[in-house]
Amino acid sequence: MKKGYLVLQDGQVFEGLRFGSTEDTVGELVFTTGMCGYIETLTDPSYAGQIVMQTYPLIGNYGIIPEDFEGACCVKGYVVREWCEDPSNFRCRGDLDTFLKERGVPGLYGVDTRELTRIIREHGVMNACICDAVPADLEPVVTYAVTGVVEAVTCREPSVHPAEGEERFRVSLIDYGAKHNIVRELQKRGCTVTVLPATVSAEEVLAAEPDGIMLSNGPGDPAENVYQISQIQKLLGKVPLFGICLGHQLTALAAGGSTYKLKYGHRGVNQPVRDLNGVRTYITSQNHGYAVDGGTVKLGKVRFVNANDGTCEGIDYPEQRAFTVQFHPEACTGPKDTGFLFDQFVELMKGGDR
């Protein structure tokens, strides 16, 4: 196997072995703590522009399963401690190395991921490159920024996904980098889902007279999406609305709130979230590097907070018939602790109270 290097923007070098694509790459280095779900991680568009490092040591052991893809593979690179070359699973249709090669994603294994995680936790997220030789000039790494990623990952044309069984509602889903399972969860509840590009106008959305509007997850700095924020301002209060992850952040910005970048983000499948309306704490799947400043929320009321660091995890906007969450209720953690939020969205569309 060919030797390769992960070089951090501060000049620290980690040696490993190359797999996947052989090209060099630069990205924002982030870590995710999931013990499984690497397929969903690699196909989550919210990772666009980032080099993803898995803290769990063995990756690739159950191969590649296309039915579990959440979207297109948008990661800039992939770093693991141990790569399993011979996967075994009855659903397996390929191996990790081939998957990365076919999508042009450089990988590096044999890296001390525990030490890398300590560095990121101490100093915060930083840029890095995967390369064959340590570069003499790190300026391209230092100056790299994740920008323009929502426009890069959104769909180009609208698509319609029929409800399972009898159609009860019609939902317009604005795709900022949507995961497939959001559509599936809505379909299960009798919703026909029309997926729309992130460039859609509020007037176009409302002209279709949907029963509800879904704002999806997505990558990057939420404050960068000025056009999308302005369109959400026009949508709030018109139709029941449910936002997830980036959709949560954009809605807060549209409602006059603010967002900020977290030191190293929340990425994993075991983030505890406390419901301020009751006594429950839910185990959630998360993938985000920015958070809403709960103290700036004016139109709505913070409902969920992260039990680890107290950050805002969800907001209710009762007067606007809207609610948003930072975590992913369409993911299967706990195993399905927060799927009830889709049921609450259905109740909003019925005209009931949340």
C-alpha cells in the first residue's frame, strides 16, 4: 500500500496508508463518533467540503449497501484507523475502497485517530489535506473555507415522491442537501412529497398550495444562505412548517435569531437532547458544526437543548405553525426515539395543536 499523509493547517503531520482515490485533497477536518452507520455518513450531503474522520476504529466491515445511501457522497476525504478489506454482510454489494475510488474520494487509514480527535477537541475544527508528500506551503490549507455548498448539493429539478397508500397530504420539501429518509418518513405517513431545489422562491412554493413545508438538512455556514433565509421569511406563518438541522438554523435566522460556529460540532448517533416541555431526554443522531443562539430567539421558544453542552436543539413557533429541530428525527437512534416529530408535523397539517 502507498504511504500518505494527513497534514493539519498548523503543520502537524500524521502518517498513514492511502486507499480510495489517489488524488490529493483539502477540506475541513471533522470527526464523527458513530460506532456504525459509516454508509449513511459517507452519503450525507451535510458533509460537503469536509474530510471526515471516524473515531470508531474498524470501518468497512459490513461493506457498501446501496439501499442505505442517504444521498450523494460529498465528502472531500475519509480518514480511519482500520479499514476492513474483506467485508461480510448478507446485504453487502461492494467494498469501501471501491466505493471511494468510484466517487473520487481520497482515503487514509492506519492513522492515530484517537490523537487526532484529542487535537480537534482541544483546539477546535481545523483544515487539513490528504497528500502523498508533505507540502512546503500550507497556505492553500490554511485559507480553505467551506462555501457555496448548498447550491452544490441541492437537486437541479423538482421531483415528486408519491405517498405510501392513500394520499393524505402534499408536502413541499426544500432540498438544502436532504437525506432520503426524510422523504421516506413523510411517505409512510401518507404524504406525497415534492422535492424542490434550494433556489426555489417562496412564491413558487406557495403557488403549489402544499399542506406543509419541510426544510431539510444541509452543509455549511447557515448565515451564508441569504437568499434562502429571505424566502423562509416569506413562508413563515403561511403553511405548517417543519425544519431539520440546516432548516432549523435557517428558520431561526429568518425569525431574527443568530447562529455561531461550534468548537468541534456535534457529529454522531448518541447525542442526548432534553425536552424542556417534559422530563424526557432523547438519544439523537446529529451532524452539524453550527448552532442557533437560543438567547436570540424572538418569534419562537426553545423547546429542546443538548444535555451535554446546553446548546439549542429545537424551537417551537406556535404563532407561525412551525417548529424546527437541530437533530435528525429521520435517523434510527434509540432506535427511533424522535420519529414522533413527523407525527406532530402531520397533526399541524391536520390543523391540530402540537
